[in-house]
Amino acid sequence: MILAIDIGNLGTTIALFREDGTLSFQSELETDGKMTDDRCAIDLMGVFQLYQADLLAVKGSILSSVVPPITSSYVRTLRRLTGKAPLIVGPGLKTGLNIKTEIHDQLGSDIVASAVAVSALYPTPAIVINSRTAVTFSYLSQNTFEGCAIMPGIDIALEALSRHGAQLPQISMAQVGTPLGRNTVDSMRAGVLYGYSGAFDRVIQSLEEAAGAPALTVVSTGSHTPELYHHCRREIRYDHDLLVKGLYLLYRKNARR
């Protein structure tokens, strides 16, 4: 069994893979910026108990994090529970990609993992969309990471509307059937859905023009993207497990090292 963990700003994903690469379980936890080692251990043991999985069967682990203050807690906890330190996604890890960035350690580990998964599992050139706290659009040409564009995430947009608009309520995202909202909540949702879907189409087109080749595949993962891509003119595939698949592939590429 291979354990893959991704620590995001808002949520932490814990995924367990069998030796053949099939997913045994995937769990979503809230990211706690004040995480202690013991709390981390209790959370991991609780997840394994919930899914009736055996921690002792874990032969290796890999960790992706965009929240440095709690990365070390997970590293210590994984070493404590599995007997081995995890691989950490970052500079020095073999990806199989030619990453064209000026400063490699500025590229988010979640972006790297998703790019590795798309490079291995989908036709390229490809565009990878990660929708989390921010939305990132990455362009892959064969095994080359050409670059990416970053825009604010949907949750940030909704929160900004509510925080800075005195008469606008705090809402969650949901589908609306028309951009002609006839109440405040539907109007806010329509603005975000149709506005972001239009932005998705425009960014995809711009990336293709800059790279000089159309993408054979556009793959999205993360929050809210299923609601969005139904409104996009460009065909977008949704892969819920894309990031953790990339972590598993990264582990396999680097386990012998």
C-alpha cells in the first residue's frame, strides 16, 4: 500500500493506493494551520479506522504541501506511524517532466503532481486546470511543462462579494439555469458561474495561442469545476482523483531512489 497526502490551504486529501495503482480510499479533511504531531497522528489513524485499512500495510508515502508550517508535522507523523519518512514533492524529486520555470521551488507541488498525472494518462499537448484556493491553468507539450496562468479561486470571489458588498449575503456555489438572476443569491451565482466559465474559455484559448498548438485534452480537477465546465464552450474533462494519481506516479518514479 502507498499513502499519498496533499495538504492544501483549505483541505487535506489522504489517499491510499494498492500496489497495482488502484485507489483503496480517499478522504478529505480540513487543513488545520495549528496542527500538532499528536493531532496529526490521531487524524490519520482515525481515517484508516474509518475505511477499515491497515496502517502497518503502508510500504511508503508521499507528501505534497502548499502549507509549509504544518508540513513538518506530517513528515514526523508519517515516520512515526509507518517507520519511513515520506517522499516530499519539490526540487530534486524526479518528475519525468522538463519544467520550464525560472524558479523551480515557486511551482506549487499540487500543480506538479497534476501535471505528472496528465502527462502519463492523457493525450498531449494538454491543459491542466487545478481549481482550489486559486485556479491554475498549466500547458503541457509532450513531457514539457511550458508554464501556467493563475487566477483567484471561485470561493475567494464569492467571499469577496459578500465581505465588500454590504447587502450581499454569504452564499455557497450551486448551479443556476440562466444568467438572468431574479434574486440576489441567483444573481451572484450566475455572475460567478458564467463569468468564470467565460474566463476559462479565454485563458485556454490564450494558452494555446501562446504555445502555438491547440491542446488535445483539457483536464480539470478540484472544487467547483463540474459546475463550471458545463457552461464552457470548450470541452473540459473532469478527473476528481487527478492530483493523488499524480502523487502515486511520482512515488513510483522515485521509490527506488
